[in-house]
Amino acid sequence: MHILFLSHYFPPEVNAPASRTYDHTRRWVKEPGVRVTVVTNHPNHPKGILYPGYKNRWVTREKVEGVHLIRVKTYLAPNQGFVRRTFNYLFFMIASVIATLWVQSPDVVVATSPQFFCAVAGYMASRIKGVPFVFELRDIWPESIVTVGAMKPSLPIRFLEKMELFLYRKATKVVALTDAFKENLIKRGIPSEKIEVIKNGVDLSFFSPRPRPSHVVQELGANGKLIISYIGTIGMAHAVDKIVDTAERLRDRKEILFLVVGEGAQKGQIVEQVSQKGLTNIRVLPGVSKEKVRDYYAVTDLNLITLRNKPLFRTVIPSKIFEIMAMARPILCAVDGETRGLVEQARSGVFVEPENVNQMVEIIEKLCLDKKRLIEMGQYGRRFVESHFDRDNLAQNFLGLIKEVAQTDRGYGS
């Protein structure tokens, strides 16, 4: 069986869709008779700068752990600014469809969001090849871009919503990453039997408990400090400004150090906010590789998971919660809904209302005095992901679904 997979992102990029696609596809090709071709961009996310060692050719072919990669010409744009990012998305849609013309005999096409136009390309490729289309739904888009204020409700948004529903209907299967996504689609008329939920998971051998790395502690000048970290995208949805406000409220607690590690559209504003407030108890650091991020998880006493207090964000599950649990580190969860439910089910953290600085300050002050509880929550989290979110098992579930789709009559959905 030959799987043709379209993804806007792929390693060495380190965001969630890149990691999930890589972790799944490299497992799939270990199965007898399974071949995978991934069409993706040249790596440049999030800064829009080509990674060292790559040239932005029309086509670059690679093979990574048995997975065939086709990297297409990329319109380079940083992860900020609506117009340039839209051109980046549209360029990939066109370039990826053209690239699939030279992919021989796929049995199924899978495309993952975000971004939305990648799914459009996947559907177009499936029609050209005459094979089933599987839509991996990572984000309710375009609703999410309205929620964060990137666009206002308008005629273009209504057009995109119609296109979104068209893709759901035409997909042979929709693989949703959360139960709430499935509920959303059902309410909008998509048959429940068409939708499968395969949540994110974690590579338990890669992300595992480890001692606090002394070299990182020394680099940070954090000996004897309680380290509270936000690690991930610093975007419009992530409410990182509330973390800065929390650090300001706790600036007299000299034993506490906040870290913000990552890149994103709002990073410049966060750096400016820290500077204007004259805060010395918070460090804003560059994004790091997947290997290095383990050191920051290991050095952290309490991990912050934050999103804006919007109804849509109650439907998402940030993938990093599984990495944090696997590292046996506790979570301060400022995301309501399905994420809160998982953290509370695991007993791996404490919930606070999203964007509620008063609650964040109160809980942090309490947890500073209860180091034993922090350790226990981390241990509970590790046991929880071992039982429920092992990437090996979830990858097999996804592959089983793809095999089932590929064995059905070739069609284009209902």
C-alpha cells in the first residue's frame, strides 16, 4: 500500500503537525508492504528563513527513516503577517498538487491541517489520482482565525466556511484530533460514521523522565530557583501576555524564575512587554530543537499551558501536554474544556481559568510551598500517557484506518 501524505510542515521543523506527521509516517513504513511519500515545504517555520543545508529548489527529494520526501518550492514567510502567510499557504497548495503528478500509484491521499489549503491540495490530488481522501483535522479553520482576530466575519470567511464543509463531505474519512472536533462536525451535518478521533500522543522513549540538567540551570543562573516555563508557540491564541502579567505580580518572589521558550507572531510584543515592565524574573528565549526542548522540560518545575478564554479553544488539546506528562512534569493548565478534562483525569496538574492572572498567581504561590505535590503530579502524568497516549499504539490505529479506506471502492466521499 502506498500512502501519499501532504503536510505543510515536517522535521527539522519542530511544531506539532511536523512532529505528528513524522512520528506516524516513520512507524507506518516499518510495516510490511507499506510505502509513504510525504509532500512538504522546504523547512523554514517559524521565522520564514530556510534552515541550514537546504536550498529552495523547485523539488528536493529526501529519504528519512524509510519515508520518501518531496520538498517543493516554498514562498518563504515568517509566522506573522496575514497577507504573506496566506501567499505561503496558497503557494504550497499549488506546488504540492503539481508535485503529486509525479507520484506513482498511491492508494490513498492524506492531508493534514493546519493550514487549511493543504487539505484543499489533498482533495485535488485525490481527484487527480482517483483514490480516496483522508482529511486529518487539527484545527477548526477558518473559525480559529476569526477567534484570534486575524480576520473579521466577512464574505471571504463565509466562502472559506463553505469550502471547509465541502472538504469534510468529500473526504472518505475525517480524522479529528479531539472529541470536541467530532461533535462540532456532527452538529454541522457531517455523518458521525465518517469521523474517527485519533488524538495526539507521545514517543515515550524520546520524552522520558530525566534529572534536572545542571548545565541548563547554570546557563540560566537559576540555582535554587523554582522554574516555571511556557514552552511553545507565542501566537495570537496563546495568551502569553498573561504570563508576563503574572510574573510582574510575583516579581518580589526572588525564588521564582519564569521562562518563555519559543517563537511566533506575538514574540516581539512579549519581549517589549517584559522590557517596559523592567522584569528580571522572566526570560524570553529562542525556540529550540526537539532534542533541546527535553532539557527545558527537565529543568522546569511547573509547565504553563495557556490559551485565550474563547469557546473555540475549549475544543483543542495542545500536543505538548503529552510531552510534559511523559517527562513526568506537572502542569498549570489555563485551557478549559477537553484539555482541562485530560489534565484532571491524569491528576497531572491544576486548572485555572484562562487569562485569569489572579488565579495563576494564587496557585503558583501555593505550589511553591508544596514541592512534593509537584513531583506527584508529574509521576501521575507519566503513568497516564503510558496507559493511554503511546504514539506507537495511536500510529497503528491511524494506519489501520488508512488501510480500511484504501481497501474500499475508490470514491470521493458522500
